[in-house]
Amino acid sequence: MMSNPADIAQPRTDGGLPYTTPGDLLRDFASRGLVALSPEDLGVSPEIHDVIYEKEREAFNAGRYITAALIPEILDVIESPGVVAACDALLGRNWAIVPFTHNTPFPSGARDQHWHKDDNGPYNLRKHRHHQAIQVEMLYYPQEVRHDNGPTAVVPYSQYWTFNHEENHDNFAGADHLDFGYQVSGMEGSAVSGPTSKYDTEDIVNRRTPHDIRMREAILNTGWPLVAPFEAAPLKAGSVVLYSHNLFHRGNHRRDDWRTWKARPRFMWRFWLCRTTDPRGEARDEVDWRGLGIDAMTGVDLAQAPEDATIVWRHHHHWLHTGRPPPRRERDASVNAPQLHAKGEAAEATRIGVAYRLASHRDGALALRLLGEALHSERESVRRAATYGLVALGSDATDIFLDATKSAVKWVRKAGVYGLGDVAPLDERVLNAVADRLAEDPSVYVRSVAANALGCLGRRAVATGAGRSLVPRCVGALVESLGREENRLGMNIAQDRSIKFVRPTDECDVCEGIGINYSTERFKRVRSAVRENALTSMVVLCSHGTAVLGNELEPTVAALADIVRTDENVFSVGLALDSLNRLANLVPQKPSPTGTAFCPSPSRPNTPGAGNDPAIRTTLFDLLKHMPIHSFEPLVRSGLDPSVVREFTQSEIERP
């Protein structure tokens, strides 16, 4: 397929990128997967963006390691009223920031990344992707973003479609790739612009280079509905972009005069956010998706949206408000059930659309039978669609997922524990099935998904009240797992190859990610998919207060403190610290009719007598004092007073 610059989706205004209004936030996120907040919406002083940019430019040109310790003003942006309000709406109260993971600035330059979806865990740690708004990426730009200085490239409306990865080694590492050949051919390593570019300046400016053409065609050739490349620009200095963690995106090269790059670098801070509480709001009126017309941000005509897309949007718009599936449609909508088994990557939207239509069909028994059969298909693409369709059915799919956890096929077991985590009520049968897979499954992949599922089950139990008394047993199963599971040398190091080319081993059938020690002797370049997923679930469960942990509180605190003191995996230590910080500093509010809500105390509970647990806070501060490096963004997000950050930052500020 030939392409030209007109194939790039563009906003219909000649001005800046249209910013998202609060009333449209959930609607646009459920459909487009991309929203933008203006600097004026953040509620911080406009001067802060210039301060961050100038500090960052000075540190970047000096080759300094840039963190929140060096530029603490970034914490004010993360905790600004506008950012918190938008993320509360998308992710619920007390959303978390994944520690030590890309929470640093990205400059744009001469090269392009290939299209990809980021992984769901720290640095290429594979696990199953949630269609619900469980993880969101936040981008912050301290300076203006123009069309020519490297705007982030994204593919709106792509978040619900993807490719096989279970036995597709191109996608093994976790960052699903749209055009892995771009990486293999070496194009990603060659300059598109800048002093070493081999291309004509006019071709660079007008997006006519082979790189530009290949990037456009990779999207347009998918055959998926509504998708087209889109550049998030122009943006004013201080803008924030939020997008689904499942949206295809890439870093983009600059097209302006490379001789100005050093004096005028384009920075971007990226944060991975994740949900710790379930939505429990009221249902809203159905949206007439096609009636929305031309999308103001992308210029896409939503009147052309097929039902394969709108049926998915309907479900997730409702879930974002209520935490539940929407009502089944009373009209007898036609469902071409054989299309659930359609072949080819271009049929991804068809398969997913059929699965969601079955989930909303008034004949629930028919939907359960057809989706249950498809869950055991030998084809991953069919299993994937069936899994999402069964999750869309809600708790009615519990028995099918329970049966799947007993399968001889590990991919079916993985789908089973994932589905239980997403929709099953927390009862004895469900808890025992997931805990059993966590304890005994021979697949690291299945065990890691089971560890994640326990956090999802506990989160929903707190929200609904159903199964709340079993949350301590979820925590106990996670603590026991942490006592068994071991770190392994990062696969990129052990196999002496790029993380993009690592392969499964006898010890581990899933990519455990890049080994990183951040140049400190304290940490080694080791990873563990199960440990990190277990600790991610611990962050979720510890967000709901000490009382929720019951008699598991004391052993949990002891286990988390031991991890902080002794674990060689920096990501595990960061997650354990966030868990302890949440127990220490998140203050429970009065119970609501739909469950118990928690939020950080407005007074930042870090003074004696304030907060949730002063004893845990004392332990936390002692541990922080002995850490050689810190990830302050998640800690401030979960209640650590920014004023105390200075106590721990001096040594990091002095790092070269």
C-alpha cells in the first residue's frame, strides 16, 4: 500500500492540539485511548514548567543522572490538582506509580523507535494485558512540543487490538511490536535526521523518508478500524498526555534544524500509573458513538466506526464509571459467531468485536458456551478474544475460568487465572484455585499471572464488600510466594543479546526483563516475574489500610521490610517500599455504601500521631535512610510528604 503524509491523522484545528474537557475524559479514553490536559488545567504555577526545563537542560548538557531528587518540582506536577483529578477519574483513588521505571525524561533526537506497546510491568516483564483501565501512561512536557521537534507518535483507537505473543518470539519480551522487521533490519539504529542523516532536508521536513513511509504503512496495513498514525502536537509547555498502556506508540525523530538541538532540547517525562481501587460510580447514559462525528483531536470520522469497535467502547465506558459490565442488550443483535474464529492478524478487531457482542447478547447461556469452547482453541488469537469476551460477561464466567485453571495447556491455565482475577467473586473456590496456581504451576508465566490476579481479586473484594474477609488470605499467599520465588540474572545479560531477542529457557518460560542496577553496588542485574507481580499486588492490597490485612499485617510488614533490606532486585525493593508507605501513610476514610474508600490525608501524614500506622512509618523512614537511590514519585503519590524528600536526596543530587 502506498502512503503519503496525508495518511497521518491530524486535528481539524490549525491551532494547538485540542485539550480534553473533564466531561469528555472517560468517553474519549474508552474510545480513543488518548486524552490531553492543558497547563492551565493542572492548577500549578505556570513558572514551574520553565524551572523544570531549565534545571533539566543544565543537568542533561552536563551528563547528569536526572531524577526527582535532582528536580523535585516534578513532584508538584504529579500531585497537581488537575493531574490527580484526571487520574482519579481514570484509575480510581490512590493510583500508584511503578517505581524505578522510566520515571525520567526522554529527549527526542535523530532516530525513530518502531511501533510498540509498552509492557505491563517494569521493563519488559510480560503478563496478560487488561482491556480495562488498569494501567495508564502519563507524559509530561516541560517545554512546548511542535510538529517538528519530536512529538510523541501514537495510534489512537489501537488499544484493544494486538498480536499473538505466547509463542511469537518477536513479541516475547513484553513490548508488543507492530513491525519487528524495522528492528531486525537495523533501521531503528539509523538516523532519520541530524548531522549523520543520509536524507534530503526537504524529505525529512515533509515526512517522505523511507522511515516515515514505513511507519505509516505499518499502521495502515493492519486492516484495523479507524487507525492512523498521529503526532501529539502542538502542545503548550506544561501539557500532560494520558493514554492507555495498550496504545501503540513510538518515539519520534526531530525535523527541525539539528544545530539548535543542544540549546533547545525537547524533553518528556514518562510515568507508568496503575489502579489500586475499583470504580463504584453510577451508570451513565449510553453514548451514540457514531453520532459524535469528527473527533476534534484526531480528525477521525467516528461515523465510520464499526460495531466491532463501538461494542468494546460501550463496555469500557460503562466499566470506567461503575466497575461492572453494562446491561445486556435487549434487542436481538445479530452475532456472526463463526467470525470468532476468523483467521489472520487483520481479523483481530473482528474476533474481539464478536466476543464482546456475545458478552452483551441477551442469551447469556449461548455466550458462555461459545466463548467457553473458544477459550480452549489451539489458536492464541481465538483464545485471546474468548478470554476478553468472558471477562466482559462478568462473574457469570467464573466456572469456565475455574475449569480452565486445571487445563493441561499452560496457555489455557494462564487465561483461567487471569479471568478469575478480572471478574470472579472472591470466595473459597476462586482463592484456592488462584493460590494453587501461584504455588504449584510449573510455568513462571502462569505463576506471575496468578500473583497479579490475587491483587485484582482483593481490590474488587474491598470495593464490593463480597469476599473482603478473604483478603488477608490473598496477602498470605503472596507472602508465601515471595518466600519461594528467586531472582534470576536478567535475560538480556544471561543470553548476551538485546532484550528484544531474548528467548525462553528451561528455568523460565516468560521474559523476566532487563537486568538493571542503576550503577549501585546494592543492586544486581536480576529479575523475577513472579516476585514483581506479587509485589505489584501487594501495592494494591496495602492501599486499603492496615485493617484489611487482618492477622497477616505483622508478617507482611516483616516480609516487605526484609525485601527492602536484602533483595538485589531494584524493582522488587521499590514496590516493597511503596507497599509499606501505603500502610504507613494512607488514611482510611469513613466506609461508603459500596465499600471502603481511602485517600491520602490532606495534611500529608508524616508527623507523629498522623496517618495510618506510626510504627510502620518509623520502619519505613529507617529503611529509606539506608537506600542508596530512591524513586520518590511513587512514594509521594502514596502519602510521603514532599517536604521530607530533602532528607534523603543530598547524596543523589551529588551523584555525577
